[in-house]
Amino acid sequence: MTGTARPVRRWVPPLSGTELVTVLDRLRGWSPFDGGALLDDVAAVLDDVPPPEEDTAQLAERLSGHLARLVTIAVAGEAEQDPTVEQLVIRARTLHAGPLPCGRQEAVAHLRRLGWTANELHDRLTVIRCLREAA
């Protein structure tokens, strides 16, 4: 055996320093999906008694966040191949993009659509085992 050295390519990291900082910031800002919080918000907007007017904007924001997270889970888990999930993802994206209407009745109707869509998408993702069942 001779002692000839073979040239080795210098290792190059897969991400630049700036990209690593971006990944780190995203990891620090990440929070796990909370199915219980989603179900609490859905219950609040689908109850027989509409939520108080002062809670409308905050509920709409939280439900939109739940929908965005559910859509991300569906896409990452390739659940969009399921026709029902595909339709719900389209509906969720449409609702998420829309603003909260100004009138009280219109705002409550929007909240209920957000709630129904979030609940249906959550249920379907659970059925196809893309999510674990929430309490």
C-alpha cells in the first residue's frame, strides 16, 4: 500500500450564513399546532349565541391563523390528493385572503364560515391520518 493522497473537495455548507439565520429565526418563532385551541375558537363562533362584537376581529385573526396552519399541514403531508381536502384547502385559502366584513351580521357570517371550514378541514385531516385527533 502506497501513501498517495487523493484530493478531497473542501466541504461547502448547504446554506449561507444569512440563510441559516433565517432558518433559526423561523424555528424560534415556530409553535406547535394546538388542536384544542382550534376547537375552542370553532366552538366560540359556531355557538347559538354569536361572540361579543369586541371579540370578532381577534377570533377572525385566530381562525385565519388556524386555517393557514391546517393548509400548510395538508400541503406538507400531500393530503391535497384527497378530493375533499383539496376543496377545503381552496375554500380555506379564499376565506383566509378575504377581509373581515364591516357589518355585524356579515362579520358573524364570515366567522362562521371560517369556523366551519377550519372544523371540516381539521376533521378530514384527522380521518386521513394527517393529524392526530384533538381532545
